Amino acid sequence: MIDTELFVAKKLYPFQEKAVNTIVDDLKENGANYNLLYQLPTGGGKTVIFSEITRRYIEHWGKKVLILTHRIELSVQTSKQLSAIRVNNKIINSEVKELPDQDEYMCFIAMVETLNNRLNENDNFIEDIGLVIVDEAHNNSFRKIFQFYEGANILGVTATPLSSNKALPLNDNYDKLLVGESILSLIQGGYLADADTYTYDVNLHGLKIGSNGDFTVSSSELVYGNYFMQEKLLFAYEEVAVGTKTLIFNSGIETSVRVYETFKKRGYPIRHLDSTFSDKDRKDILEWFKYTKDAILSSVGILTTGFDEPTVETIILNRATRSLTLYHQMIGRGSRKLPNKDRFKLIDLGNNVRRFGLWQDYINWQDAFKFPDRFLESRLSEEDDIQFEVEYEFPPHLRNKIDEEFLNAFSMKDTYYECIDNGQKGKDAVELSVRNHADAIIKAVTNFYDGLELQEFLQEHVEHRLKQYTKCISKSTANYFKYLMETYNRQLRQILRNELDDEEEDDE
């Protein structure tokens, strides 16, 4: 436990007090086994809010509270706030193997992986938990813990109520979403700094989409690591941000190192930081960044959560992302307000603003929570993929099963326009695509049943192709796309049945 006298409790702002009251009342009204998700933008003070909820829950129900995080920095930050409001708490990290003193505490803060290991060894590792609070609840790693606390209330908190895995939507685990203040209202209320946004057109040709739905690190390294992109980054910084404390987000380590070298040659004060650094080196660099005037920090992923440095004046997105959550996390690092800071600069070098809209724009989070697929498709499947000719990247488990180059040689977009130019129907491109998939499968297998299995493995690739087709014809309703998928797979199965069955007969 941390000494409460070392920290001063943060007083709740009016909107935070209102949120606490609403959440506590909701829990009282709905009783046990009720799960609530609370959304509030980065910088709105989620830790302060759920710490006060913890205090009131313990006071009213007399049961223990478990708070789950996925970063040690978030655990320590939460523990400090709880101690400051006199909630007896204990951090469960990798060094904590047993809890013989658990009766001395009413609140536990745990790293999700550590706790999962302990609970698998002993499902009564922590007893009498009435409320589980999940910080950064959009992260799906927390789901594995829920099975151990089925009778408890679960309160998830996040800035973006969209699951990190689109196949596992948050509405599977939470009964209701409570939406907090918007980014714009927090800016207007004087709680967040406003962003001045500067966008630069960049050529993202060559980016590939991975199995997680975002652009792959390897393809991003190729696009952002080249000389011209480094020059564009330097130009943008010198045009907009010289003389400001700047945080640069990159997709890969190689790119970040090149950024560091480029800026260092120009004489700018810059450091590079990624997840391979030791705790001591990371601490030293962050301290340097905090106290160095006009410092520049080039980073990879590690500072998107659990990092709070209000003196940041410029955020540079030196990467493209298809994740709205990541987009908001990165920009939010600049939104902390200071007496002499009510604005910050945002430089976008990934066409992200075009993809998601301005950071301050209104977002219907209830729609995102209830209909996540529709919500994401409306942002990601319009002109984005065709405009930048994003390629599909095969997941590792498929690469040794099929001829990847053979499939990549077929372009739905090119084939569609060739058909139109030749006076054929656009739909003929779909027939040719089916034939291409069939030929690839037939080359890779020896019988119909193996062919069906491989067809199942290729469903994401089929989906990618048909999305390209619907963009070509500007028609992409959910029902029409479902019809396309069903028809495509039926035709593909028929070809495999006919031709693989024939091969078996010839063998006989």
C-alpha cells in the first residue's frame, strides 16, 4: 500500500461528480450480475471517477472491489488516487503469489495477465469481490477474467467503446453503455486543450491490412521508412512545430530510429523509445522529455496509454491506422491542459483525419456500441481502400497452404474495369474471381473435402475481394453484401465439387 500523505486527492469536477452519481445509482437499481460500460474521452479523468466509485461501493455494499489494468503505470496511478481518498488498496503484480493478508484490504489493483495466472491456479485467489472495474475496457484481454466473477458487477471504462477484436463486440459482455461528456464539451468547459489540425497528403500505396484489421507493421515500415516520407515529416515539423515539445507516433521501430537519426542530424533535441527499452532507460528518457525545452520524442506504441505528460505541445501521427481507438489514444496525449496551454498542434501524416474525421467531431458512441460492424464499415469501407490501393496480407497460417502470389496477381478493381472497357458486365469480374480462387485451391489440394476446408480458411480474402467489388459499383448494403458472399461461396463449392470429384475418378 502507498502512504496517503504523499498524495493529494483530486477533487471531482462537476461533470465527474455527475458521472459518479449516475453510475452508482445505476448499480443500485440493477443489482448484482449487471455490467455497465462507461465512455469518457482521454483526459476526462476516468481514474478519478472510478476511484470515487470504488470508495462509495465499498461504503454502501461493504464488498471488495477489483480493478483490472494492463499496464503497471496505470496500476500505480490508480493506487495513488485510491490511497489519497483513503481506500486501503493493494497492487497485485508478478511478485504477488499469494494473498494471506487479503482481509486487510477492500480494494485490489491487478495486472490482467498476472491475475489470470493466479486465478487459474486458485479460483478463490481473491474472495468476496462485489465489483470488477476494467480500465481500458475496449481491450479484449480482460474477458478471460470475467468467468471468475460471474456474480459480481462489472464496470468497464474506456474512451472508445469499440472492441479491440471486432469478432468479440463489447455488447456481448456489457448490458448498457453510459456516454460521458464529449471531447468538444470538455474543451468548451476548459477541461481539455483544443487541437489545431494540420494534414498533409501522403501516398499510402503499399500498405497492407493484417488479420487484426489494421495496417501491418511490415508494410508501414516500407512506406514510412523511405527517404521521401522522412523528408515530408521533417518539412511538416519545421513548417508547423519548431520550438514545441513534440511527440511522434510511428508504426515500427525501424521507422522510429530513422526519424531519430533524421532529426538528430538537423540538430534537434530528440530521443527514441520503444518497448524493448529497460524500465530504467524508459524512465530516464521520459524524465529527459519532461524537463527538456522543445524536446522531441519518437516512439512506437508504448506511449498510447498509461502516459501522462501535460507539457506536450505537438502530436505527429507519422503512421496510418484503421483503429479509431488508437487514433483517439494518440491524439489524447496532447490534450492535457495547463495554465499556459489551452491548445496543441496535431500533424497528420497518415490520412487519418480523412479516415475518421477531426478529433473534436461528435461521435455517436451508442451506435458504435449497439452496431459496431455497421459503425466501423461506415468509416473504413468507403473510398479508403480503393483510393490508396490497400492490399490484403495473408495471415501466417495460410501462407504454406496456398499459392499467395497466384491470388495476389488477381486484382478485383483492375478486372472490373477491364470487363467494363470490353463491353462486358461488371459482375463478370466476380465470376473471374471465383475461378481464380477455385484454381488456387485446386492446385493446393488433392480432394474435395480438403478443398472445402481451404475455402473456409480463405473467407477473409473472399470478403476483401467482394468489398473491392462493391466499392467499384458503389453499392454496399449489408443485405447485398451477404447475398454476394453466399452466392460466391456456393459457386466456388460447385466448381470444387465438379473438378475435384473428376480428378478422383480419373485417379481411379
